[in-house]
Amino acid sequence: MGLKAATFGGDRLEKLRNSGMVSRSRMKLWMIRATTSVLLWTCLVQLTALGETWGPRVLKGWPSCFSQESATAGRVGDVATALDVRSLPELPPRVLPPKRVYKNNGYLMVSCNGGLNQMRAAICDMVAIARHLNVTLIVPELDKASFWNDPSEFQDIFDVDHFITSLRDEVRILKELPPRVKRRVELGMIYTMAPISWSDISYYQNQILPLIQKYKVVHLNRTDARLANNALPMEIQKLRCRVNFGALRFTPQIEELGRKVIKILRQNGTFIVLHLRYEMDMLAFSGCTQGFNKEEVEELTRMRYAYPWWKEKIINSDLKRKDGLCPLTPEETALTLRALDIDHNIQVYIAAGEIYGGKRRMASLRAAYPNVVRKETLLEPSDLRFFQNHSSQMAALDYLVSLESDIFVPTYDGNMAKVVEGHRRYLGYKKTILLDRRLLVNLVDQHNSGSLTWNEFSTAVKEAHAECCMGNPTKRPVIPDRPKEEDYFYSNPWECLKPLDEG
């Protein structure tokens, strides 16, 4: 019994020893595997993140602004998706720039105001300002209180992660304040102000930076046109371009739907985008009432008085129109396009909200161009269900289609017209027809009164717009003390453009 017990005890001890050795071996193997997995996973995450900006273009999926190459890629992609994905080669990892290291002088919060493209330009300005001041920028807040009443947040319209990571070598951007700083703000330890319009960078260096250093957090509650067009360091101008043309990418949902609209249009041939700025808000703001009845004029006037930040209240519509300060009416636009010999059968995509006056005001344009379309007529209601009541997201779709169009024609020089014009220049001087409204309304009136025959009218319109389309970049003229009258930086960012002969 004792021997058995001893034998049993020895066997058990040996088993325990063996099992211990096995366990230790297994533990070592497990640790090696775990360590290797963690390292591989860390590398994968880093490499994936690094590719958001600097990887080869083909690796980025569809870009935020479409080009002829992207349209071709889309058609090829349709074929590729039918192939077995196992036959496709693995894509190499993408690389991001390293973070810029700098002493943080504080935090800059901004609340953008206006429509989508006004806010877009402002975001570019605020990034450049934050970079120059060596501060941390908090992801901008979008306007929710204007006429459009759009509740969209930044991340509902733009790819916020791409925005942050693609600029990490320039400026630190956070989605929200760090907890410690956030508590200071909740206790009221923040300085809120509206910066002076059209300021040069020295204003921000000498006036705003000391406030940030004193209060740690400064909130700019107005951002429209707060940075000058000209007389800025070249690195600031180029950074404004980099943000506009690279960092401000729309969300995948918006870009996917934009591609769908463009694909539908391309399947039916060439198309022109008409930015027909004839919505109720524009007409009320501008006081332009050409062709409206008494009730409509009164409605527009009431709306103008309802918004206190629209400073001009008493407006002479006829005088303003003759000075070229009103958007062209749909009727004037139809005559102009015909006079320019725009093909009667071309698709005319209306990039705008609801046209005030509805079918009555659109009748002449539809008679002249029967292939008038909108996103609402090209897409199914289900495609737009998440975009309804979100005017900025709808405007983002129009922006994408406008970039890709064969011809872009704005009927008013508002923010979308200017920003799209500049973006199309950047994409290779795509054809944009900039209409001389002051001349056109005079010619239209002469033609309508019988003073000009159709041939005379058409010839005059063609001659006036012979040089209207994009050519080589030209410098923006500087108008001292009148920056509002200068060419807008975002419509002609010549600092970022290549001459045509450089391709």
C-alpha cells in the first residue's frame, strides 16, 4: 500500500511537473502569440489611419470632388464589383503625415454662420488662423438658427475623422474640449466675440491670440468673411486651399448619393448645372421682385423685416436689377442660355432649393429646355428620406454635381457660385460661364421691347461672354479699404492653381 501510495504520489508529482512544464510552455506560446497579435493589430490600425490623406488616390475610395478620372473609375468600378473579390490584389496600407508638435497656446471654438458654402469657406479660414496662432481648434459648430433651420452637425455633412487626421501635420483639431477645459467653459471661463470682417493675419496675432492666452478658450461666434482675400502669407493661402480641396470631404453617404446622381446624368449624355438662385430667402434678402404679383411682393417684404440681421430693409427692386445686383429670373436665364446657343436638348440640372413662384416662374425655362431635372426628379424618395429638412446636406449633393458638370452657370454670385467656381478652376479649369447680369438685363429689356431682334440680342450676348469662361489663373486685384469689392479668394485661389500649359 505504501509503495502504491508512493508510486501514486510519484506519478502524480511527475504528472504535475510535466503538466507544469506543459503549462509553462503553453503560457510562453500564448504570450508570444498575444504579443504578436497586439503588435500586428497596432500596426494595422496605425497604417490604416495613416492612409486617410497621403495614400495613393486609388486607395481612398471615391474622392470628395469628382473629376473626369473619377467618373471613368466609377464606370470601371461597376465592372470590377461583378468580379470575385478574391481575384483582386490586396491594397497596400495608407500613410498619414506625422503630427505637428507645437506648444499649444489655447483653444479656439468657432460657430459658423450662413449656408453650407459660406460655412465651408469659414472653416478653411479658421483652420488657417488656428495654425498660425498655434492653438487647438475644436471641430466647428454649424449654423442651426438661420433661415434654413438645418439641425445638421459637422459630422452629418463632412467626414470629421478625415478632417482631423488629414490636417494633423498642420494643426491639432479635437472633436470637443478636454474635460478639464470643458469644466472651465461650463463655469463661464470663456471669451466670446465676433472678429472683424476681412482682417489680415496680424489682427489675429495681435488681438485674438492674447485673449486666447488669457482666457485659454476663445469662442468666435461669427465666421463669415473674417479673413482677408489678399496680403496674407503664401503658406496661409495654400493651407486654405488644402482644407477646401482636401480636408473638407463630405460624408460617405452624401458622396455615394452624389455619385449616383452623376451616374444617372452621365448615362443620358452631357449636362449643365444651373445654379438658379431664385429661392424665397434670396429674393427676400435682395429685395428683387421682378415678375411677382402684389401678394408675393408683400410676402417677401415681410420675410425681409422678420430677420433683423438682414440690415437693408427698404429696397428699390427695379434700380437694383438695372445695376446687376439681382439674381437673373428664370425667364431671363432661359433667354440667355438660348442666346449662348446652349443645346436645346441638353440636360439642365437645377442646383437650388425650391424656386419661388413654382411652375409659373419655371414655365419659360422648361419650354426652352425640356430636359430640366433636379435631384428630386432623378432619385427615388427613399434615396432622399434622410436628407429631407436638412438643407445643407441637400446643398452638398448639388455641390458635388456642380463640380462634375460639363458646364456650370450661376445666375447670381452668391457663396455657392463663388466656391464652386474656384473649385472647378482647381480641378482643371472646367467650363464655368459667369454672366454679366447688368448687361444682360439691359439687353433682355431691349429685346422684350422690340428694340433688338433675336439675332441682334444673341450676338450681343455672345460677344459679352466670349471671355467668360475659365482660362489661366490671374491674380486677384487688391482694392484698398474695400475688400468686399475684391475678387473672393475662394472663387479664384490663384496661389494654388497651375497654369493650363503645365497640365
